Amino acid sequence: MLLFDGTYTLSRKEDPGSSPAYACAWQVKIIDFSSGDPSHPHIRRYAVLAVRNSGGIFKASCAESLGKRICSDFDINVDDLIWIEAFPDLPDQLFVAVFDPYYRDTDITYTITWRPILENEQNAISDYI
């Protein structure tokens, strides 16, 4: 089931009084696999599929730039999530984020590395591309 299909933006600071401007925007789809066929369980309950819109000034991925916000907005735990992105310089390929936790006092942050999407992951999201 598709939970969200829309645009997430990363705004940039402007001079006071000017109209808001966006540094980058991504087309984001959030998929809930748990509402599907129970005979076909998934290791991860949710998938985020993100494709950056043209333009923007940042080369950062959506996971690095907006991941915390998206997870918070939809009350998604990183451990229940597969994050998939297409990058502007490789638009025909999809990559999966690997989140490695970094603990600091009582706070947790993540470092992100990327790997190519696997065939079974590609098949799982094929209806949503």
C-alpha cells in the first residue's frame, strides 16, 4: 500500500524578506509492505523510494538530507525500512542505503553507505516505480 506519494523539499536560507527558495526537492513514495499478501512477508515493513527532481544546489541524497524528517513524519523506525534512491548522475540505476548506527550519549545518528539494489528488492517495488 502506498502511504505517501509527493514531494519533500529541502529549503535554503535566504535574505530576510525574500520569498522562500528550495535547495533541492525529491519525489518520494513511501510503501507499506505489511498491508500486502500475508503469505509473502517482507523483512522490512516499509520502503522509501526517492528520486531527486532536477535542479538544486546539493549533491546529498534524500536519506542524508531528509531521512530523519521523513521517518519522524511517518513514525518509521530505521530498522523497519529499506531506503531506495536514484541519483541524478545515474538516473537509470537504483541504490539502497545501509544505515550504520553511531551512538553518542543518549543520541543515535547514522552513517550511510550505498549499494546497488538487489533483484528481489527491485521486484518488491516494481509496481510503484
